Amino acid sequence: MRASTRFAFPQSPTRAENNSFSTSVLHRSMSCPAQLSTRQSHLKPQLNTALEHKALPRVRVSATFQAGAPTAADEEEDLDGKSSEYSDVMQQRMGSSLTYCHEDGINFARVLDNLIVGSCLQSPEDVDRLAEEEGVGAIVNLQEDSDMEYFDLDLEPIRQRCMERGDVAHNRYPIRDFDPFDLRRKLAGAVQLVADQAGALQGTGKSVYIHCTAGLGRAPATALAYMYWCRGFSLADAIGTFMAVRPCNPRIGAIRQATVDLLVDGTALTPVRIAVSRSFGATSLQIAGLDVGWGQQIEMDYDTETHRHVVTRSLPPGRYPYKFIMDGRWTYSADHPTFTEGDHTNNYVDVISTETSPAADEARERLMSETGNLTPEEREKLESTFGVAS
């Protein structure tokens, strides 16, 4: 008798950090993808079908149309509503109690003598303030276009003001908000940009300003990685120094995993195949999590040979939580590995590195630990990678 594939509703995706777990089994070589398959069966869901999970969307607010032109009070109320909704999503995705009030204007903190981290610039006047009051000579913007659209930010006047002044370089390196995998994947590039800008300003007394939207996630993570990889800090000391001046909730697990990628695992990817049988007549089946985060969904293709819905992703080493979406309802498979955090249960897949020597295993375990201390050789390698002097 074949065991039935069990699903359970309703479960919201947890805020789990994709990369904060140690790697284990389910790895296969590049020529043989890792595979998770539910056994074919009549799917008996363990659920209350009256309940339905609403996926956390990319932050969006519908416009409210009124007769006549909006007043300043209307615009302030609209911004306050957007800030409140953004803060709600941020708290759910990041698991924190932090809030962001866009209507209060730019906020920031000086972390190092040449490094400031804060929220997004909102006007050309913010460029002037940073340059004239804080000595900023370079801006690194980590926002995506959609982040700016949400708060009706027009980047062009800000960039134009930088060019008019001639003493502030404006740079963009978009990283997806609330997505630890995208942060892990792009962190080295963001740090390289910061290191290059800091190097160009060396000896001038000017600073680099790093920002995302609220300055509480992506920007702090980039600054911490810069301190850890390029400025001689241990990760623990970098976190302590940063938190003393700006409370935040960066994805530390993504920093650790990105460090392992740089020093141990490289850029090798492993094909991972996840398969399920069609669920009790569902007309659509998607998967969320994995390498795209909870805000996106991937269609699962139907394999006529195996009579299963499948998806294959090429993933670097790490643990990747995921969930299935059947006709708009979020669920997990009881036949796939699961973990529970709070009230949420997710499936997951572990992908381990092809580099499995004792030395690599030791380095990976050490770098993924709470301290994450670098050896002198590892620090030298990182400084060489980013072109900074020891």
C-alpha cells in the first residue's frame, strides 16, 4: 500500500532565515539532482477548508480617490497608512517590533568614521543635508524600483542633485526586501561597491551613506558584512558596534552563509527537484520559499511520465524552507521534511556542498556558528577579494 501524501491548512510562511541552519543531507552531485517526491495517492488534506491563508504580498496600497485635489493632511494620512502597512509587513517578515515612519523623513546613524547607515533619501534636500552636515561623498542605494514606487519616491531629482553638486556619487545595487536568499546572493557585490566607494574617498574625510528603505535590514546587513570582511571586525564585534548606535534586525544568517560561499563553497549550484502528486482536484499548484522568498510563487509543471507536479531549482548550499499553494491555499506536505517555528510549519530541503573535506567541514561549521571567527588566512583572502588593505 502506498502511503498517502498529507497536506495541512492553513499555515502562513514563517519568517525563517533560509541560511541560518547548518547543512545536512539531501545533496546530490550536479549530474544527479536532489529530489523530494511525495508518493502518488489520493491526497487527503488535514485542513479546515473554510480557512484560507492570504500570502504576504509585496507591499502595495490602493489609491483612494476623492473629489478635488488632495490636501496636505490627506497626503500625510496616506503616507502614515503606507508606513503602518510597511511596518506590519516588516515585522512579520523580519520577526521584530521595529517600525518605520516614512513621513518623519530621513534617519540615520554613523557607524564608523567613514560609514553612515540609514533610511532612504526622499528629496534633493536630503542630498544637501548629508553632504554638508555629515560629509557624505558617496551614496549606496539598495532599494528596488518597487520599493520607491510604494512610497511615491522619485529618484531622478535626487540623482540630478548629486550630479549638480559634483561632490556626491550616487550608486544603486538593488536587493529584494525581506529576502534572505537574495541578500545572501548579492551581499558580496554590495560590499564590493561600498569598499570601492570608501577607497575612492580615502584621505578626503568623507563618508559612504548606505541605505535601503527603512535602513533596518538590507543596509545594516551590508554594513555589517563590510565591517566583518573589510575592516577587521569579528562578526560579533561588528554587530555589537552597530547595534550600539542603530537598533535593527539584519539577516545575520545570510551574512554567515555568504561568508561560507566566499571562503568555502564558491558559486557551485546543485539542481534540486521537488515533486508532488496533484492534490484533490486542485486546478493550480505553486511553490513559494526556496530561493525566491515568500513574496513570489513558482508554477509547478506537470510531468506526464511520473504523473506528478515538479519544480527544479539550482541552489547553493543551505537550508531552504518552502510551502505549496493549491488553488490559492497555502499548505505543507507531511511527507516532506518539516520544521515548526511558533505556529507555523514549513517544509524544507537541505543542500550540502560538494566540498566535503574535513577542513571544509570545520570551516563551514565555524563560520556558521554564533562567533564566526575568521582565521588570519581567511581574513587575508577576504581583504584581497575586496581589494582593501589590511
